Amino acid sequence: MLIFRWLLFLLLIASALSFAFYLGTGQMHYRRWGFTILKWAIIAGLTFFAVLGLSRFMLI
């Protein structure tokens, strides 16, 4: 579980940095990278909560 938390945290930081680079430079590829990284952060978060819910379901 700790790995998923760190992965989600690092993905969100990378996405925020990418959007900051986009705002600073105006280059579209930074925005594209930001949305791609954000998409994977959302997928990682949903996976984390699915595993968490499944583990609670299995214990009951």
C-alpha cells in the first residue's frame, strides 16, 4: 500500500511540474505530458482504492 501512495504522490508532483513548465514556457508538449501523467495518476489512485476496498471485502 505504501508503494501505491508514493507512486500516486510522485505522479501528482510530476504532473504539477509539467503544468508549471507549460505556464512558464508556453510549449504545448509540457501540457500534453501533464495530462498524460495526470491520467496515470488517476488510474493509480483508482487502483489503490479498488485494492483497498477489495481487501476490506475479503476480510468480512
